[in-house]
Amino acid sequence: MRRSLLSLRIIAAFQSILMLVQVALAGGFLGGHFDMLAIHGTLGRVIAVVALLMAVAAFFVRRFGGPRSLLPASVVLLLALVVQIGLGLGRSVASHVLLGVVLVSAVAVLSQRVMTTPLPVKSPAVPAPDETVQPEPAK
């Protein structure tokens, strides 16, 4: 589980950074920098792909004994992002902005939960010297 949780942490951190950039692009567009809209759309699709990777990583965390709640939360995030892309393409600005605020909050909470999930103790590949079985001396 250790590797899968570390992978999930990396993906969650990356997802958080992407969401912050996405908010900045949306703010720039709403502030009159209309060229930012194309980048905002492309980044939205990238964020959805990263959410898919997050759901896959959460699946492996769960499969190897990790917390149950991370997988459903990751899947709901992915589905909400698909809806968000649809709202954006449909130019439903009010709903798109509202769901965007909810998504940024959800990513922040999910990332916090992922980052505070304790890592399991790393098991040594080779037993410590005091744990090895010593052969009986010959008589």
C-alpha cells in the first residue's frame, strides 16, 4: 500500500496545483483576458485525466488495505469534472462557476485527506540481523 499511497499523494498534489492554475485562468478570462479561455478549456480536460489517474491510484490504495473513503470520493470528483466540462462547453456560466467553486473545495478536502493518511511502516526487504534464524551448531 505504501507505493500506491505515495502515488496518490503525488497525484493529489498535482491536481491541487492544476486547480489553482485553472482558477487563475478563469479569473483572467472573467477579467477581460479572453485568450485565456482556450487554455482554461484545455486545462479542464487535463484535470479530468488527472482525476482519472487519482481514481485508479485510490483503487489500488483501497485494494492494498487503505482507507475506503478515498475511492468513492475520487470517483465522484471524476464524475463531477465530466459534468463541469459539459457545463463549460454548453456555456452555462453560472452553473459552471458554481460547480467550479465546489470542485476546488472538494479537491482541497480530498487532498488534505490523502496527505494526512498515515503511510504504513516500510517493511525491510532483508530481515534485521537479530531477526535472522541462526543454524544450530554441529555437535
